[in-house]
Amino acid sequence: MQTIDFLPLVKAYPSLSKTYGEVSCIAGVEITPGGPRWIRLYPVPFRALDENQQFRKYQRVRLEVETHIVFEPIDVNEEKRALARAWAAQERCWTGSRRRSGSIKCVSSN
């Protein structure tokens, strides 16, 4: 077991699981000395917890967890640029193929 400081930001509506019973997914921020990290906790049998163990959104708590998933941020702008480059290459491929007769042979274009 690992103890973490956690700030819950999103609590999903409980759903039934064949394996775990009624559980929720809770996402939030783990407070670490290196800075906050996005994490997801699942399965959380939230309504089965004792009243003194239940917590609200935005209420900083200390939890004992077995494992948790850390979400690594991505550069959304870089993803958009990569997609734009891919479409531009595809467009060059099609534009170049219109001038040629026969089958399309363009595999990649720089």
C-alpha cells in the first residue's frame, strides 16, 4: 500500500462491476513534492465506505492506494502541428499524382 495526498476533481456516478460491485472512478491531482500529477483511481467503492472515510470533490485527503495511474500531459499544439504536417504531405502526394498518368505510387512526400 502507498499513501498519497490527493485532491479529487471528478467523481463519476457509481456503476456496477461484476468483479468489484458498485464502484466509482475518481480523477484528480496527487500532491507530490515535485508538483501536482493527474491521476485516476479505480475501483473506488465510494458509497460502501464508512461515512468518516467518504470525501467531497475539492477536499484534500490522504489515501492509501494499491496502485494508481499517472496521466502524463501531452503538447496539444504539437499534436495539431503533426496532424497538419501529415495532411500537407497527403495533399502534396495527391497533387503530384494528378499530373501523372497511371496508378498512384506516392508513398511519402517531404
